[in-house]
Amino acid sequence: MTSDPPTPDDAGRFAYDGLERVIHEKARLGILTSLVTHPGGLVFTDLKELVGLTDGNLNRHLVVLEEAGFVESQALKPSALKKRGRGKRPTQYRLTKLGRKRFLEYIGQLEQVVRDAGSVQASRDARAAGAST
């Protein structure tokens, strides 16, 4: 079975420019998903547990997200939360307004990828069904 050649209207159809590289990396996608589901923010240790990263890896990805303006951090006062760790003040991370906006746009683009893949497959299935009758 051959596929139909692309038409001029198809140019760039599957480019998905909204799949931003800063977010698309697996660990950062997990971090942002964790933070979007916890709008009040998460302390480093809780975030680390949710995404299954080492301290160093999580820290490296958080720096990238902070530099992009997607995540902000705040050292919590000892009275705000029981101290965790080695006497350090816990740091809480949360999405910025920009981070939330860009993450939701990214998810919308992923949904488009799924719709496109599904429509291509449905079209192939319909042609195959028509050819077999």
C-alpha cells in the first residue's frame, strides 16, 4: 500500500513548533506536570520523590526551568514547614504564570499530535477496509 504524496497545503503540518525543547525533555516534563498538579508548590524533597531524580539531576533541570521563567523558587521560613534535610531551609518550587501558560500550550500541541496520528491511522484503516470489500 502506498501513501498519498504531500500536497502544498501539508507543508509544515507535522512540524509541531509548539513542542518547546525546554519542556519536551522527559525530566522537565515530569517536573512541570508535578508542579501544575500542585499549584501551591512543592518542596524540593517532595518534587524529587515525585519525579524520581537524584538531587543533582533535579537541581540541574530546575535551573533550566527557572532560567526560562517557567518555575520560581522560594526558601521557606522554618516556621512554615518542618525542617527537612541537613539543617537547610527547605526550598519550595512552583510554576510561574508564564510557566503554566506555556505548559498548557505545550499540552495542547501534544493533543494535536495525538489527533493527527489518530486521523492518519483512521484514514488508513478506512482505505484498507474499502480495498478488502
